[in-house]
Amino acid sequence: MSLTQSIDYAAISPPLIAVVTAVVVLLADLFVPVRLRRTLMPLALAGTLGALGATAWLATASTRSTFCLAGGGCSYVADDFATYFQIVVLGALVVVLLLSVPLFDERERVPSGEFLALLLASVSGMLVVAAGRDLLTLLIGLEVVSLPAFVLVGLRRGDPRGAEAALKFFVFSVVSTALTVYGIALIYGTTGSIELHHIARALAARHEHAGAMSATAAAGVVLVLVGFAFKVAAVPFHFWAPDTYQGAPVPVAAFLSVASKAAGFAGLIVLLVVGFKPYADVWGPAVGVLAAVSMTVGNLVALRQRHIVRLLAWSTVAHAGYLLVPLAVASKDLPDGVRATLAYLGIYAAMNLGAFGCVVLARRLHPRLAIEDLRGLVARAPALAVAFAFFLTALAGLPPGVAGLFAKVVVLRAAVHGDVTWLAVVAAINTVIGLAYYLRVAALMFAPSEAPDTQPMSERQSTPVAVGVAIVTVVTVILSVYPQPLLHLATTSIV
Amino acid sequence: MNDVLLPLMLGLPTLGAIGLGIFRLPARAVGTTIAAATLLIAVVVTARFDYAAGGRPQDVVNVRWLPSVDVRFHLGVDGISLPLVLLTALLVVLCAATIRDRLMMSVVLLLEVGMLGTFVALDLVLFFVFFEVVLIPMYVLIAVWGGPQRRPAATKFILFTLLGSGLMLVGFLVIYAATGTFDMTALARAHGDGIAASTQLLAGTLLLVGFGVKSPMWPLHTWLPDAHTEAPTVGSVLLAGVLLKMGTYGFIRIVVPDLPSGAHDLAPALGCLAVAGILWACLACLALARGPHADLKRLIAFSSVGHMGFVLLGIATLTSAGLQGALIGNIAHGVITGLLFFLVGGVKDRFHTSDVTELGGGLLAKLPALGGLLLVASIASLGLPGLAGFWGEMLALLGAYSPASGLSRPLFVTLTGLAAAGTVLTAVYFLAMLRRVDFGVVTDRWRSERIADAAAVDLVAWSPLVVLAVGIGVWPGLVLRVSESAVRGLLG
């Protein structure tokens, strides 16, 4: 038996490229002169596009696995499921990088080198989570996601709000990690393995042998679930999200709400579908309740928000609920449920990034970002108002944002198909509550401004941000007319 | 195999809406031309229509769209949808002719896409998409160009309707879960085969609420009076003329053929709610027509609840006569109420109020043409034989008197009696309204003021509706013949 493990570098190329780029950016930041700092963002972007290219190549090739054990089972598997999440995360990163450019100017005082390096480091963790197939890889991946994220949230120098947001995020995240670790320990104790397929087999065997579920393992499953519920900001583990999003720079909030949530879902799905499959009776109803409560609480609280980022934060809590709905089908037709969650996640990524991108643009006109400030936006920035309204209707799931409507159809279809019609009805009623607040904001932008507006466009909009928003707009419009390619991509199976 | 006419009919207004939304084109000329061209396509579709095979979808387009979720881009017209398509295209032309604002024109054309699409869609998801396309334009129409209380009215409209369509979507998905298809033609052919009775009842209940909000069915109608009162004339006309029909069309197109046993179980409830709506609307209108502050638009809006009650009663009978009555009632209500809203809009433009007390009386003396048309339209609306409104009510009552086998005869005969009382009350409140507005002497307030009567342009614009109101009244076969074979197909 060879003691050295052979590593398939092609399989792990996406996270590898991200890490290498992060280090290069950090070093370049030290050595390039200050006036050349602006070249760091294109450097990071090039690295991201490289990783995206590698992922696309992996997606077309057959499944590659690495870090395999002698007894079978691999820790890192670049299958369709993994590459789908990696593409979503890297695509989101491209947009977030473009949105971040205004942060590096004098007023915002965000150090560009550190910011970009941390962002890339966090993304490398997400890419690992998507492909991780044992408990430790998943846990380490998640920690790599979170640690840079704490710093990113509080990176704006001399901003107490940012510091508070970072602290809150940190405390909640650490608690959730502790719970996850404890759950993992319980599961390892019962099954004697950290590899997910082994765990599934061991749990199933115990189930057959003893005729009942092991209470210890069931507690472990629930604890791990709670830890991931923190990550995806599902109620009642969502308290950090609104404060963190509001305190963080807006592009970071966009990053957390899309990429971080995607990573959380990737890990959650792998665990539930592969590792804890025999215990679907335990986690199925729990996921259903989490979904129902997240949607309802997220939407109801969003109704009362006055700050646009807080509103979007609560809306992402509600969307975590929608994303959980198809997983609640548990044992009945789970692959269909996973497909629905994946499809929803892809569409959600596009429309939510679009909404946050519009907030970045609107922030130039209205630094306070109170919803009331958006009144009459159409007169000052017509294109921005139209795009923003488009993304809000998409999030609400209404034409002209048909993409969001397809997303809802896919999710509800999986729920009804999997015999959790009650959850589909709750989700349907929630779309109405959701519409109420999305539409209020959209309508406000088109309402005539009451005070004569003396403040013209104060300064030129940043071109990269506009490009970023344009990209997601095009993507969302395409998804509104012909979402088939995405729905097809989401048709994956987890190995 | 795939026909180009229907996609063209939907594509033209879409392009028009986008073009007018972006470029500074002359609104009225471009918009009316596009609406007229769309109507022309609808007329061509009618001309090519094979009446002998009215139950079969024609001019069909059926292409793969989203194979991952079994959704196809499937369009077609049959005897049930054809009259509604024509009515929609016609009303949009008449509305477009009155619009000067570029963005309003754009919104109305977008509305047209949704309305026409709903009537020609043959895939449940596609139907749902078009059903939803209507919401935002109508919201914008009310919220931007409406009356003083427009915001709450628009919000109420969209929240109610979205609640309905959300539940409707779940209903569709329940059907899909049971049958594995979204194809409306296949579902209608299967006639509920393979769907358990309990599943049919579940899906049927969800759809009852979904379509009931839109129709509107008592007690889900409360958004309608506010929306109508606050909407601009164009909005009111399209809301009453077309949007309400989307609900009843859904009942006829989806609930009756696809869920026969569910429809059978729900028919008594639907019948009772329909008659409750008729009586409720009559009493509300009576109170309005005799009360101190009656808004004409509100009165007509409430009368719509009553008229749609007859349509729903016709559907609830599950008989050929009842469904025929529902279909012709749909068309008649669209024509007559569309006309009434145009006329009240005309009154409001001239007097700057639509309050019965402020108007005083003597409209017929002051403005003979406008007053005369209001008289004709009101009489048509109250269901005088020989005019279009009569046939829908008559056939609905006829159907309710001998409902489909298996439905409780005593219940439906009682409902017939109550609904018949409703027709009398309808006559009472319309005549009361006419007595206060149309007849009598002109009050001092308006006597000295010079107010122009309906211009020739207006008369030309309204004449198609008057002609249809009389034409359908004299020769109901115009509509009934088209839908006859299709209705037989629905009941299997």
C-alpha cells in the first residue's frame, strides 16, 4: 500500500485556481505601486474566469474523483452536481467583483488587495464544499467560506456598523459550526465513518438490524441540519442575516446572499441526500417546517422594512424557505426535489444579484438607501429604475420577471409531486405576501417625486458596476424567455 | 403543421408594447394601427375557422419549450375561445383609439398580449404565465392613471388576484402530479380518467378559489368595485370586458372538462355562491341607485358581480344549456359593460363627475346622443329580450331549472327562483339609476353650461359595441353556433 496519495489536479483545479489567484493578488498588493492597485481587480477577474473555464471543462468531461480511500469512497468528487454549484458560485463572483469596484475609491476606504484576496479565498471554500463528499471536507470547506467572510463584512475602515455586523456574523457562525461539529461527532460515533456513502450504508444497516433508528444518530442529523440552517439563514436561525447584510458593504451582502447561500445548500443537499438518506423520515418533516416558517417569517417581516438592504435581506430569508421546499419531499422522489432546488438556486442567483447590483447603483444617488428615497427614481435614472423593477418582479415571481415565475413553478411542482401539497399551498400564499413588498418598492420608483428634485445625478456611475448589472439583466431576461438550458443543467444526479 | 397566425397575433402587440415603451413614437397612430392589425389577424383566424369542428383546437402551434418540466408552447383556438379572442381584440382597438399617452398605450398592448394569450394557451403552465402577464399592466393602469384612491385600489386588485393565481398554480400542479401532463387538450380528452375523486376535489377547490377571485365570485369580489371605480375608462372597459372573463373561461376550459367529478362535487357550492353574488350585487346596486352618493362607475362595477353570477350559475349547472349561457353571457357582458364604461367615461369627461346626485338628471335632454346610448346600454344590461344580455341569463336559468343528472334538483330549482328574483331587482336598480340620471329635467347647475354631446368620432368608436349588443340579442346563433360543438365536447 502506497503511503502517498495520488491527486487528480484537474479535478481540484477550480478551487486551486481560486487559491492561487488569491495569493497572487495578495502578493501583488504588497509589491505593485499604489497607482497600479487598480489592476488588482482585473487580475482577480482573470483568475475567476480561469476557474470558471476549468469548471466548464470539468462539467463537459466525465466525473473525476480524487482523495479516494483504499476502501472506496472519495472525499472530492467533481460530478455534475459539484460543477453546477461551482458554476453558480463563480458566475456570482464575476458579478460581485464588478460590483465591488466603487468600494476601492477614496471615500469607502476598503483596501482592494485584502478585499479581493479574501473574496477569492472564501470562494475557494465554496468550490470545495460543492465537491466535498465526506463530513470533514465539508466542514473545512465551510470554515474556509466563513472565516474570510467575517473580515469582508467588517473591512470598511472606521465603520462601527460594519464591525458590529461582522461580530454578529462571527458569533452566530461559530455557534452554528460548534453545533455542526457536535452533530458530526455523534454521527461518527454511531457509524464509525466520516465518508457519506459509508454513513448511509451504516445507518441503513442499523435501521434494518435494530428495527429502529438510533437516537444518537438522529440527534446528530438534526444538529448538522441546524448548523446548515444557520448558513442558509433559514428561520429560526436567521437573526444574523439582516444586521450583517445591512452593515456589510453592499457587494459583500450580495456575495453572502447568493454565493454563501449556494455553498450552504450544496453542503446541505449532499448531506441529506447522500449521507442521511436512510433518515429521511427524520429530516423530511423538519425541513418542511423550516421551509414554511422561513418563507412566512421572512416575507412578513420584510413587509415592515424601511431600508432597502434590510428588505432584501429578509427576502433572502424567505427565499431560503422556497429553496428548502423541494427538499421536504424527503424519501418520495428526492432526485426531483434536488433538481428543483438546483434550478431555483440558479435563477435566484441571477435575480438576487441583479437586485443587489441595482442597490449598488442606487447608492450613488441615495447613500442612505431608505426605501422612501427611491421615490421617483424613474425620473432621475430611468434605465436603473426599469432594471430594478424588473428584478423585483422576478423575485416576486411575476411577469415581466418570468424567470422567477418559472422558479416558483419548478419548486411547487416538486412539492406537489412529492405529496407535500400543504407546503405548496403555504408557498403559494407566501408569494402573495412577497409581492406586496416587492411591488411597493417597484411602484415607489415609478411614483412622481413629491419634493421637486434638486439633486441631479451627483456623479458618474461606475462603469464596471453598470456592466455587472447589465450581465445579470441579460441572463435574467434569457432565463425569462428560455430557461431550458438552466433547467437542463440542474438535471444532475449526485454520485 | 405549426400555424403562424396565433404567434403573430401575440407577437404584434408585444413588439408594439416594447417599441412604444422605448421609442418616442406617436402613441395613438402606432398603437391603434397595431391593435387594428391584431384584430385583423383575429378576423382572419375567424374566417378560416372550421365551424363543423369547433370542438377541436385550430391554427395550432405546438413546439417544445421546456422539456425538463414537460412544458410546451402550445396554442390554438376553438369554439369556446374564438368569441373571446375577437371580443378582446375589438375592445383593445376601441380603447387604443382613445389613448394619447405613449406609456399607457404600451401598457394596454402588453395587457392585450396577456389576455389573448390566456384564451389561446393550451398548456397549463403557459396559460398560467399569460394569466399573470395581465397583472402588472392592469396594476400600472390603475395605480398611475386612476382616480384619487387609486393606490389602495390597485394594491387590493393585485394582491387578491395573485392570491387566486397562486392557489390556481398549485391546483394545476396537483392535476399534473396525478396525470403527468400539462397539455390541456390531452387532459380534456382524458376527461378526468386516472385522477382520483379526492384529488379532483382538491384541485377543483384550489381552482375554484383561483378563478373565483378573477371572475369575481362572491365573497371574493371585494377588490372589484374599488378597482373599477378608480381605474381610468380604458382600464374599466378592459377589466370588465375581458379580465373577468379569464376567470369564467378558466372554469369552462379547465375545471369542467378536466375534473368532471370535482366539478360535480363543487357545483352546488358554486351555484350557491353564484346566486349569493347575484343577490348581493343587486342589493348593493339598489342601495347605491337610491342612496345619496352613488358613483355610476361603482354601480356598474357591482352590477358586473351580478352578471358574472349568472355566468357562474350557468357553469354550475354542468349542462349544455348552462355552459352555452355562460359563454354567451361572457360575451354579452363584455360588450354591454364595456359600452357602459365607455359611456360613463364620456359622462365623466364632460361633467367631471360620475356621482348620480351631482349629475342631477335630464341627461337625455341635455345630451341626447350620450343619454340615448346610456339608455340603450342599461336596458341591454338589465336583460331585455332582443338585446344581448337576455340570452345569457335566460340560458343560465334554463340550465339551473334542469341541472345535470346527479345534482340536487330541489337546490337548483330554488337557485333558479332566487336568480330570477335577481333579474327583477336588476331591472329595478337600472331603471332607478336611469330615472335619476337620464330622465327628468336638467338641474340649474348644468343648465347654463355648454357641454358638447358625443362627437361623431365617439359614436363611430362605440357603434361596434351597440351593433353587437343588438346583433347578438336578435341572433344569438352568432355566438352559440360557434361554441355549440365545443360545449358538447366539454361535457363528454
